[in-house]
Amino acid sequence: MIVRDKKGLAYMTDIRTVTVCIDAMGGDSAPEAILDGVRDALAADPKLLIILTGASESIGPFAALHERCAAHATTEVIGMEDHPAQAVRAKRDSSIVVGCGLVREGRADAFFSAGSTGAVMAAATLGMGRIRGVSRPAIATVIPTSAHPLVLLDVGANADVKAENLVQFAHMGAAYARIVLGVLEPRVALLNIGEEPTKGSMLAQEAHHAMTEQVPGFVGNAEGRDVTAGTVDVIVTDGFTGNVVLKLLEGTSKSLMGQIRDAMTSSLSNKLAAAVLKPSLTRLKERLDPEAYGGAPLLGVRGVCIIGHGSSGSRAVTSAIRVASQAVRGELTETISSAVTTEG
Amino acid sequence: MIVRDKKGLAYMTDIRTVTVCIDAMGGDSAPEAILDGVRDALAADPKLLIILTGASESIGPFAALHERCAAHATTEVIGMEDHPAQAVRAKRDSSIVVGCGLVREGRADAFFSAGSTGAVMAAATLGMGRIRGVSRPAIATVIPTSAHPLVLLDVGANADVKAENLVQFAHMGAAYARIVLGVLEPRVALLNIGEEPTKGSMLAQEAHHAMTEQVPGFVGNAEGRDVTAGTVDVIVTDGFTGNVVLKLLEGTSKSLMGQIRDAMTSSLSNKLAAAVLKPSLTRLKERLDPEAYGGAPLLGVRGVCIIGHGSSGSRAVTSAIRVASQAVRGELTETISSAVTTEG
């Protein structure tokens, strides 16, 4: 990708060095899966620098072995059982709080954690601060569809929103689709329960009106079925509906795939037939695997922040680091800032 | 099933004669698919009477051939393009308005239509009236899960609701699960974005509190993934979220099944293997087929009212008639009335 710097000089984005800070303590398989993912990311991108935060004994030996990797030892860990906002205030030397601080100080361009979503959200919002003009940061997620990936937001940061928040989510989601998914002119839709502008809740009707006036590329309402149909590039909704959608998708895929597997192994002849089909079905599964899209970006904070699923394996970590580098090189934060200010 | 009448006498519900009024004009394949479904329903239940509403030339010959079927000719049709509430007021001699009128007059016990959901909702609410104490009727749907079917409501009647409406939805959904699905003590949950009572939107928090106090069998919050997991029997939500969930489920199943079919037919060896698996996969598809659960009941009106999908085939019509008869014989309306009054 070619971008222009502040002096208007064009250059290939992949020549810019990017520093990504990684929380080595977050997620079910930390630190092993995290470090495996970092190793693969370093191998794939020669202009990538990594700073690890976490327990000295976990990250020190790894950093010593990899020349573009530094260890920033921390003494505290925020667990899944901690109250997010309280833990962020109390555990100042935790891998999450320190990581977000490194971004604020300009020592890292981006932060990734597969730890507590609430804690990362609180630490990034407090630590990095919000982009000027953004009232509410939002969590986006990339959903694989049969046609092309879709950006859905908010998926859980804001359970109660106003129409003006949804307009900002639209700007942020469009910026992400452009920079990370490479969609030049993203088609942006509002999740609603009918096609016409007069359909839906009072919030949805108000948001439809505001988005029609303020959001470039706004194509109108999308319905539940459009989430997997690949008809648009960005779908905007409140964090309550978005979170229900995300968890329903996870649940449905898992349950349907499980039942298909059961059907395929219910007899010897079925098992033999399933063996023939396995390569094709594995390719399908890989194409639909959310791990390929590397975690959920917290959009609207000053710095790139990617939140990984608690179950993130090394592949998800590598993808998240690639996505973070793309976001930094494509100037995601600056793009959101100017989109929000223009409309502001 | 055994129920007790007003004098306390127990009797088998299947000996009670039920009259179901059917809109022969509603749905993509009307009247053929509707009449085929009616024929099968009449054959399956000797105590079933049918009144058809619709164009004389469509329903007359069919009714003449079937002794337990009467034709009530109407001259108007409400189409999918009509504004529901306006059409219900303007087209007094339409198959939908007349059908709801027959229930109000006591000439039919239940009404089924695969026509415009909005129009059926408006006609039933205006024509049959609400059950005393019910502020807002809600549309429920039965979702097949791997374990057992689930009642989800509201799926679209009320985009904006209050906590007290959700409490009533819970009573109505529980009554439906008991009477139609035969679940003696339904586990009722609130759709939310976290397990704890303090999670979610302000509405969800308030509803959680109210349901804890007022809803028997309330088990707390359910998340998106619980919709297909079969962990509870009834999930209550607002009509906005519920409608998004319903359409997302339809879209996901369709898209995933389509992609699996593509993968299975991508080569000759795959096609041969798929042929071996076909019977097992067909059984799975049938088990997950929403047509088996026969349409979406509009709960809270004075009379049984079932709304079919526009694409309803004859099997869906037969199922809907069976479900309507079960609801009448199990005294759904009376059960909802007493549940709402007790709490009121």
C-alpha cells in the first residue's frame, strides 16, 4: 500500500518500522501461545519491533533470543475475575496498564492483549485517551462472510448509545475497513429490523436520519441476515445488539459444525465419506475462521489497540500483530481523527 | 395431554373440537401450499374444523370437497406492499381482517396467516383485542437447537419496550413453552451481554431485577450463544434485538449450509462422498427445520393467532394448524390471562 506522509511524500507503508507492545500475560494459553505468535510475526515482518509486557521470567528469556524484541517486565496481572475499572486503577504495574502507557508515551505504536476485554478497554481509554471529538470508543470485529469480510461495531463497549455515537462508529468502522481490509469505498449500513428509514426503534430511526446526512458511503439499513451475506462492508449498531450478534454467530457456527460432525461420524460408511471430504471442509473452516482477522480493535482511542479473544492461539496473535502494523502504517488513528473532526 | 375444564373435570385435550380459520391468500405460494397444508392437517386430526377466508374461486372448490372445511369468501387482499395498519383499516373485507373477526365473534378458536406480519399483528390486536393486563402483544418464535426447541420473544412486534413489557413477555413465553412444547417448568432467561445482573443496558438491568421478583422459573441472563445451545427454554428480549437474532439465524444457517454444499460438490470424489452422507445430513436438516414448529404465535391477543413465514410451504401450514390446535386445547389464552393478572 502507498501512503503519503505529512510532507506529501509517497512511500510504501511496509517500509515503516512499527513497534507493537504485546501483553504476554493475557489469554487462556499465555504466555506460550502469545510468544509463539510473536515469533511468527517477527519472522514475517523485518520492520517489526516488539515490546513484551509481563512477568520477567516469562518474557526475559524470549526477548534475549530475538533481537527485535524487548522485554518490559511488570509485576502485576489483571485476571478475568478482577473488576476491570477497579483493577486498572489499582494495578498500575500490570502488563495491560503498562502496555497502554507505552503507547501514550510514544514508545510503542500499538498494543495487543488477549486478556480481560473490560480491563483493556478501561486501560486504553484512560491511558491512551480518546481521539479528540470521539465521545465513545467502540469495539469492532471482523466477521468472515462467504463474499468478503465485514466490520461490525460496536460489539460490546457501549450497551446504551445515542444516534450521534452511532454516526461516529460509522466513521471509525469505515476507516478500519479502508485501512485494514483495503476496501477503498466502504459501504456502511445501520443494523435495523426493516429496510425502510421509518422502520425500527426510535434510536435506529434517528440514527438512520443522521447517518444519511453525515456518513459517506451510507447505504441504509442492514438486517440480521446481511451480517453473513456479505452485502455491505461495515455494519453499525449499539454495543448491546452487536454483542448479542457476535456471541450468537460464535454459538451458531460451533453448534452447527458440531452437529454436522456428529452426522458425519454416525456410521462407518459416513466416516469413510467424511474422510474424502475433509480437505475441502477444512479449507472452508479456515476461510471462516475468525482467528485469521486477528482480534477486535478498540476504535476511538489515541493509538492502535487490538483486543484478542481469551482463547487466542498463536495464529490469532500473529494475525493481530499484522493487523496492528497495518493500522499503524495506514494511519488509522489520524484517519479517524480527521473523519470525526470534519463531521464534528 | 390432560387438562382440567372450568368444573375441574379432567379430559384428554385431543377430544376437544377446534376450529381454525386460515387465510388462504397469504404467503408466496398461496393458495396452493396453504390448501395442501390444510388437507394434511384435516387428515391428521379428526376433531379439526377449518374455515378458509379468501377469494371465492380459490377456496370454494376446496371446501366443497372437504366436509370439515367451510369457505368464508372475502373480496379484498392485503399485500406485502400495503402499509399494515392503514390496510387493516381500509380493507375491511380482506381475508386477514375477516379471519380475525371470526375469532373475535367466537366462530373460530384460532387464526393462521402467512401474509404480511404487520397486517396480521394490527388486525389481530384491533380485531381480537388484547388480553386484559397485557400492555403489548409480542411475537414469539420457536428455534430448533441441538438439545430441544427454544421459545424466543419478542421477535419484532415492539422495537422499543420497557422492563414491565419484558416481564409480561416472560409470562407469555413460559405459557407457550408449557402448552405447545410440553415443558412442565420452563427455564426463562433474559437476553443480555453478560451473566451478572449488573451487566448490560439500563433496560436489561432493570428487567433482570423485575424478572427476578416476578417471573417463576427465571434463571437469569442468557447470552447470544445460549440461543442455539439449548441451555434454557424461553429467552426474552425486546423486538429489535429479537428480530435481529431471528434474521441472523436464518441468514447464518442458509449461508453456512450453502458453503458446505459448495465444498461437497467441488469435485467428483467429493460428490460421491456427499451422496453417502446425504441421508444423515437430510435428517439433520429436517431436525433443524423451523417449518416443523409452524410459524410464530402472536401472544397477548384474545385468541390464538399464528403468523407464518411468507415462504411457508404446506408442511409449515400443517405444523401451524397443529400448533394452533394445541394452543386452543391447552387454553393458552386463559393461561396467559391468569399469569398476567396474578402478577399485575
